[in-house]
Amino acid sequence: MTVNEPTTRDDLTQSTTTSTVTGERAEWLETLAKHRHFLRFTTRDLTDEQAGLRTTASELCLGGLIKHVTEVEQAWADFILNGPSSMQDFTDMDQADWVRRTDEFRMLPGDTLAGVLADYAEVARRTDELVADLPDLGVTWPLPKAPWFESGARWSARRVLMHIVTETAQHSGHADIIRESLDGAKSMS
């Protein structure tokens, strides 16, 4: 079991392409970086085993939360580029699909915290490039089929970015509670 080095804001440093972005896009990138940092910061100095522990009544663990946020960000970035065909039809999922989705929230055999964090950094880099380079943040696509989406609704790239920020911030809060329950460490104190 490896203890991971402390996480700093530099861990998700934006590429040179995104460092020259200004205006609204710079604000999206800054907000994403801030919430990604808080999520990653909850894993500082943890072993792989600790990253997989459930410390509350929830099924969630720190490594699993980061895996989930990585998957969500990747899926929505693909949606921005390719529309609903890049996402699964959630109304057509079978039991095996739901088991795979549940595994997204767990540290599985072979998963390491370093690997999970590296995957997250790569997805973040790709999303940052997309934010910097996408010609129009107002482009819309119909949402994929899912019981939680209004039929016929469309989201713009801007709305998808809002969802990614919201998802990351929400799970950062979950992670903070899990970490405090694990060993008393807090993100903001």
C-alpha cells in the first residue's frame, strides 16, 4: 500500500493552451480547477486501502467518488462533442449495466489511488482543452434517454459544464465527510 503525496492546486495545472483563455471560458476553467482540487485534496496522504473504505452509512468511498466523477466528466465531455449517441440509453439498462455503474463508486481489486487520480487528471486535462477550444459554448444536443431527464430536453455545452461543476462540488462535499469520518482530517479548517 502506497501513501499518496499531498495534493496541491498544481496537480491539475491547466495546459498551456488553456492558460491563455480569458473571459467566460477562463471562469469555467477556474471554477472546475477549484472544485477538482477540493475533491482530490480529500485523498491526501491516504493509502489505497483507506481510499476504498466506507466510513459512513453510505456506500461511498473516496477512491470510488473520484472514479465516479471521472466517469461523469468524461461522459459529459463526450456528450458536448458527439451528442446523446456517446452516452448510454439509461432506460434500456439491464442488471449487469447497473452493477457496472455501481462499481464506478468502489475501489475494485487492482485499483490504486494513484491510478484513479491519474485518470482524473487526464480527463480534467481533456475537458479543459475542450472548454478552451470549443467554437461555441451555446451548441445544444438532445439529452440521452434517462428517467431523470425531461423528454425532449436539450442542453448546451455551457449547461453541461454547469452540471460537471455541480457534480464535482457535490461529491467534494461527500468526500469531505467521508475523510473526516476516516481520520478527522478536514479540507477547510
